[in-house]
Amino acid sequence: MEIEEEGTKKKMDALKVFSASIKYLRDHMVSSCKSKFPEIEEEDILWILTVPAIWTDAAKQFMRMAAEQAGISSERLKIALEPEAASIYCKYLPMGNRGNTFEPGSKYMVIDAGGGTIDITVHEVQTNNSLKELYSANGGPWGGTNVDDALQSLLTDIFGKDVMQEFSKSQKMDQLDLFRDFEIKKKTVKPEFKKDEFITLRVPHSLSSLYSVLKGRDISSSVQSNDKYKAKLKWFGEKLRMEPGITKALFDKSCNQIVKHVQSILCENAMRDVGTILLVGWYAESLMLQKAIETNFNQLKVIPTPEAGLSVLKGSVIFGHEPDAISSRVSTYTYGIRTNVNFNPSEHPEKKKTLVNGIEKCKDIFNIHVRVGETMHVGEPTTSQTYVPQNPDQKTIGFTIFTSPCKNPKFTTDQGCRCVGYLRLYMPETSKDTEKEVDVQMTFSGTEIEVSAIDKITKKAVKTSVDFLH
């Protein structure tokens, strides 16, 4: 919950950093709207906050908290998953760009290639044109910043670790300018470069000066005399010219990881009917990434979407108008309630035995409501399960909610299980002949989860949103 500042290593509350960033964007947007439409009120605005699909539930909740702290009302805020938003945007592309990808029954993969993460989802178009998730959101940290890291390693190899560390510490703005320049160059790097077609990178004067001070020699002569890079790098003024082979190699690690992961998904039986791959996100504009996907998946139709870098942004606006565009998702966790059952010595370990009203019970049972990999219809509650209070005279009943990455967890103390919420229901007294019973069900509304408990006698209900942060 803290962020460490680069360079000084000082720490600051992460919520403050994120909320300040969101507040700046919020205030800028409100100001821009009011300058064009003076009569507009903040109550007229629905805010969509996008997050990578592979983020944990806790991370998504953290972003909602940051947005609320930035002054955005919870009732006027929706969380959108980035590959889903991009997928919705692609539905509205001209027919020439998307072909028959979005006809009912079609299955396609979305690769959302951002700066830090790669998000991958698989959707099937339903008869009402809504989208059903076939494969739970997945991916990894293989985005465009991996290419930046490769450049950083190359520069460290050329100039020395001590020079690059001092450059990062004392010339932070120049370092940012260097990588901003490279960000533009990344999109121009193409697989079919000619041998004499060098990529030119503008190097800040402060880096060459720093090199001279720390190394005691001129940076240009050092580059030219470097045996490892002598024929591959050239130095002109304040510019570093890189031979195509070196430049393209910067993309290898990132592209190879993405290709390997996509191959593992498409090998599964349920993915055999996938006919199209949609490339979205800023990094998807890279010709190197496009070529890697097209080459390795030439049996599929690969569509690099127009304005790929804006697809999530534009899709989020459409999602705000069409919140039912996603009809179902695949659960990334198993969800359940902690409960007790009658103790069975042949099935339960002795350490789990406890006495409740003189009856031997097994504690910490993980009573499953939704399994990992199970399809959940958005907005529709799961099948309810009935719980009976341990004591017929008790006036309240509490439910502790757990998640697990496993499909069939047995106990809430199993490895990977995590407590994510608590719910309490107050129950009135009843006649001794009437047994108290409570139905519990879960509703996956959009990207967040709501749990409700209903007293079967009084029909009184309580609800709570699962708290993934505490």
C-alpha cells in the first residue's frame, strides 16, 4: 500500500498517489466539459475507470477507492476491464476492418498489449450481440516496457552500470526524454529492415558529459572502439545509430513470451474454434509485435485494429452506454463460505474437530458457491445455498467469505485460501417448532461481487460488497 520513489527510495501512501492522478484527470475533464457546455453538472457524468483484466480483485477495489477519494461518486463510477472495453470498440469498426468477426457464434481472442501488461481474453458473440467470456482473463508483465528494459540493459552494457545509475539518479528528466524518444521509434521498427538502415536514437548531452566525467574519456571514441558493438553501433554528435539486428533484438523477450502464452491458450480444446486475434493497445501498434503474432498464428485472421492505442479509451465510452455488452465471465477464483459440518473421523482430520452444543463438528469447511473456471452470468445471482444457525436461540448469524485459486478447496485454511469479506444477518425470535434457515447467494455484477443473505422466514435480506483489501 506504499509506493517507493525512484532514486530517493522515499515511500508514500499509494492511495494518495493514485487518487491525486485521477483527481487531476477528473478536474481537467470537468473543466473542459463546462467550457463547452456551461449547463452540464457533475451528476450528468458517468465515469469509467479502466483496469487490466489480470489485476487482482483487491487491485480493482483499490482503484475504486482512489477514484472515490478523488471526488468521483461511487454511484457515478463503473470499473471496466481493458480488453473487454477494447473488444466492445472493435464491434463498431467498419466491416472492412473486422470482417465477420462479430457475427453470432463467432469466437475470437483479444490481445490487449499495453505498456506494462499483456491482457488476453477470449469471447464468443451471442445471438443478442452481447459477449460471453470463454477463457478467464489472463496474461503477464510482457508489455512495451519490456522493450524499454532491454534498451536500458543495452545502454548499461555500452556505457557501464555506474554511468547509467548516476544518469537515472541525477538526470531524471533527461532519462525520461530519452525513453520518450524511443517510444516513438518503437513503432517504426520493422521486421524487414535493410542491413544499412540504422535506427537513430537521440542521446541527451548530460549522458555523454557524465560518461566523460566518470570514465575520463570521450563517449564517441568508446563506442567506436567497443569490440562487441563496433560494427553495430555508430555515434554522430549526440545521436546513437543502431544496426537493425540490435534494434530488433530488443523486442525478442517480450514477443516470445506473448507468443508462447497465446500458444498455450489456443492448444486447449475449448479454443479450437477461435478464428480471429484482435490486437489492441499502444504496444499493438508495434510492427514487430504484429509480425510475431501473424507469423506464429498464420492459420488465424490477425487484425491489428486502427488506432489500437485508443481502442480501450473509446471502448470504455461505449461500455458506459452499453453496460450489458458483456453477458458472462469466467470466474478466476473459487468463492465460498466458511462453515461447520458433522465430524466424520474417516474424512476429517482430528485437529479440525470441535464441539458445538455438545455435537462433534468439523470446522473451517470451505462450502463452495462458485468454482474457478465456471461461467457466471453478469447480474444474475448464483444458486442459493441454505445455512442453519448452530444455536436455535441465536439472534444473529455471520458469514465469512473466502476465495481460493483451486477448483475444489476442502478447508478455508488450505494453501491459497483468503478471507475477503464478512456478512451479518439479524434474525427475530421464532417459535421453537420453526427452524431458522438463511439462504446465501452471490451476484457478479460487472467487475465486482455482491453477497446477499435472506432469512427464509421473515424474507429479510442483507447485502455486502466483498472487501478484497482488508
